[in-house]
Amino acid sequence: MHAPASTAPTSPNCSPPVEPPSTASPPQPRLGDGIRLLCGSGRRRVSEAQWALSGRGGRIFGVSTFVALLRAVNLGSHARLPMARLREMLGELGWQQPRTYLQSGNAVFTAPLAADEVAVSLREKLSADGLDTEVMIRPGDHLRALAAAGHPFAAPGVEHPKLQVAFPLHPVDARRVAAMPVPGGEAARAADGEVFLHYPDGVGRSKLTTAHLQRHLGTPVTCRNWKTVCALAQMC
């Protein structure tokens, strides 16, 4: 049975939500358990060992939580996909606890597969439904660890929409990110497999666009603001 769609959090705090009583079997342990989630500041605490264990292609336990980030859906009339239909498709694949956040193609679910298998299966399912777009899959523990570590450009007074994270389809070398031309005042930094972005004057008129990132990084990317990243981490 499909779980209802998630609603937006009322607070930027990323503390894990209180789970309602359940008669289901106890959940599998997760690498992120015990990490206090603080969004907005704090030292980066994602170790290379943790990233390797929760890696994009790795399987830690029999059933793992994943986050799916679809690229460029529901932008105006382009690539329309109701989130109710996305949850249906996840259920049709046999995956459990499908939940979505906002309309921009964000889903959290559990599956007894490795991350690379999840990515292939979901993209094929979307294509069969008439939507051809890239799907970035991340282990739930990875999102929780990102939120725990905090955005590297976070500072008092910096609003969530000005803090973004670009999730690349394929790994990106940090030296390539450092060499990428960035408009004056804005910033980009590779950390923990992702690219963290800061737009002091907002994203709207910036030339540091998704197209710019893809051209210089050599891989498709999809971007989410920090509030969305924190909300997805809470859902994992």
C-alpha cells in the first residue's frame, strides 16, 4: 500500500521526524543513525569511509532507503509528471514506502537493490511511461550525512534558496569543479560527491545555470536548494 505524499516541513531544522507506532518489522539499521541533523552550519563530517559504504553502486543491507532526483521535470509545460503517478510507478516496481516532495521530481522509497540497479530500473520505467530524463539516485544515508554536515557556504542571514546543491549523474573530479568559470560573487565547491553552490544575488538571473554546470562538468546534473535537501534527509 502506498504511503501518502510528504508535506513540506515547517522548520529548517533537520532533526529526524518522530515516527508513528507501527506493527511492521523493525527497520534495518542505517549508517546515518545517531547523526544529529543540523542544516545551515557546522563542520563537514562525511568521511570517505562512510561515502564508500553508502556508495552509489553499493548495497549495505537487504533493503535500503533511496532518494531519486529526476532532472528537469514539471518545468512549465516540459516533461510533465504528476507526483501521484511517480509514487504509483515506484509501487509498480515493487518498491516500498514511496513518498514524494514538491513537484520537482523528488522521491524517497525503499528497495532491495543496489543504487545502480535502482537508477536503471526507474529510468526504464519512466521511459516506458513516456518520460525520457536522467535519474540521480542517492542512498538515504548519504542525504542524511549531507544535511548533518551542513552546506559549506551557509552563514547567518543566508537564505536557503541561495544555497544549492548540484547532483551529478556521474562522479565529478574536484579539480574540474575548481577550474570551472564562475560568475563574480558566486561560488562552487565539490564535496562528498556533489557540487555545492552559492548564489548571493539569487538563482534567477545567474549565469551559473544547469546548462553551464553540465557543459563544464561533462555530465548531466540536477540542482536542489538546501531546504529541499534537508527535507529529503528528514524523510529518509
